[in-house]
Amino acid sequence: MENKDNNFLYEVILSCDNAEEQSYNLYDNEKICGAEILDDNNIKIFLEKIEDKDNFIDYLNSLDFKVEEIKEIKNENWTLKCKDFYKPLKIKNLFITPEIEGQETILDDNLLNIKIVPGMAFGTGHHETTKSALLLLQDEALLNNKDKIKKILDVGSGTCILSIASAFLFNTNVLAFDNDPTTLQNANENILLNKKQDSVTNFLGTIEDVKENDFDLILANIYAEILIEIFPKILEKSSLNSFLILSGIEKAKLSLVLDVYESEFGLLQQIIEGNWATLLLKRK
Ligand SMILES: C[S@@+](CC[C@H](N)C(=O)[O-])C[C@H]1O[C@@H](n2cnc3c(N)ncnc32)[C@H](O)[C@@H]1O
């Protein structure tokens, strides 16, 4: 199912046992571009296209949602529909808060506020992989070495949430990139919104395009297969005694990633959240 132009979206009504709690399973699904909690048992989601309807319904069933209705609607400003969906999130000393047009931005004066516009890029902070990476970014091993962390690289930056958080936490420069062109506008919007344009540089590309070396901290929240594939490049880009945060690793593939990375990096911390593993490593 594909819309003929950008003026239409698919609207899908889902029923479930607990809309508030189960809505967390829908965050950061790259196909879902917006959502609205209707009541305790119903959620409305919006998609630009549905590639395989049966597959999509199976996927939602696997998350304990029942599909009640799928219809084509006129594309209004879908972010307005997200106001009940994206909630602020406290991750240790960080407060990740959604910035939505027409809605007051909630801030926490006691925490470091990071504003994120919910858009097409991955990285609202709600997905386990981002959440765990943000937790490990605040690990003592890193914060106690703040003065040694001068250059940071964010591999697969999405919304730039990890870049912005590290620019705040380490008060230093971050080079970020993503190979998906649809993330760029959203990432740049977030960088400006958080006034980090002087420290965070985001570009469209892959690790092959990074000319600099000697990064003291590298962040990579991407699939295990890609992490394994780019290991030689990650090593080339990391300074001696540098730190590395790897996320996006399915639990079942953790040992494959460790087999490769532990040849050159020692494991300091690991977080397992749901089906996902996140690692903090230090170059040997
Ligand atoms: C799981 S998201 C992580 C986004 C954000 N860093 C976060 O932690 O929430 C992975 C991102 O990596 C990008 N990506 C996947 N493979 C890549 C590659 N080989 N090079 C650059 N970016 C890649 C995707 O487009 C996506 O935006």
C-alpha cells in the first residue's frame, strides 16, 4: 500500500490492554511517523506507506496490538497529533523533552534539558537502545575522565540525540553522521533547538567519509552486523585509551560483537534492556 503523493497518510486504529504502557513499543519504529493515544485501550498511528499489509498486521499483533481499522487520510501536521504520545523522559541527569508546535515544552530546572522534535529520524530517547546509551554516557568511568574527552564521534546519529547529550555532558566537539538523508533536517533542527550548532557537526554519509582520527569517545547505536562490519574503521578512528559506546545489539548477537571488539577494547559496563544490549568499552 503506497500513497500516490505526500498529501495522504495511512491512519491505523489499534486496540490493546493498556494504551499508555504499550505505546512505548511503538516509539522509534521507523515506519510510524506519528501517533495519538485515544483512550486507555486505543491508539491511532500514522504511516506514510505500508509495504506489506499482512506483515505489518503480524508485527503489530506480535506487540499485542489488534488492528481495528486502516484508512487513508489527508496529511495534516501530524506532530500535533503526537502531543499525548511523546512524554518527557528522565535518564539520570538528563531530561529528554519533546518540542512540539502548539504545545508547551516541559523543562526540569534540576536536570540537563535536551529538546527533541519528534520527526522522521530515530532517536526520541524512548527506545531501549538510545536510553541505555544515554545512561552509559553518564557512567562514572566517562565523567571522571571528562578532561580527556576532547573529540567525540556519533556513528548513525538519527535525531542527533546522543551528540547533543554528549556535547552537554563533555562540553566538547562532536562529529556526527547518518547515511539516511531523511534524518538530516530533523537532526539539524534539534542541534539548533539545543543551541549546539557550534559544537555538533552532522553530515550525511558513512564512516568512510570521516577524515579525522583520534576520537576519544565513539558512540554507535546501529545493528550488530554493521558494528561488526565497521570494526576496523572504528579502531582506526579511536584514540589510544579512548572509550566506545555500542548499542543496537540484539541480545542473541551480543557474543558475536564481543568476539570482535574485545580483541582491542575491554568491556567496562553492559546494560541489557528488553531484547537489546548496550556496551561501554575502553581501548586496551
Ligand atoms: C538505531 S538508530 C540510532 C539513532 C540515534 N543515534 C540514537 O541513538 O537514538 C541508527 C541510525 O543509524 C543509521 N545508520 C544505519 N547504518 C548506517 C551506516 N552504515 N552509516 C551511517 N549511518 C547508519 C540509521 O539511518 C539510523 O538513523
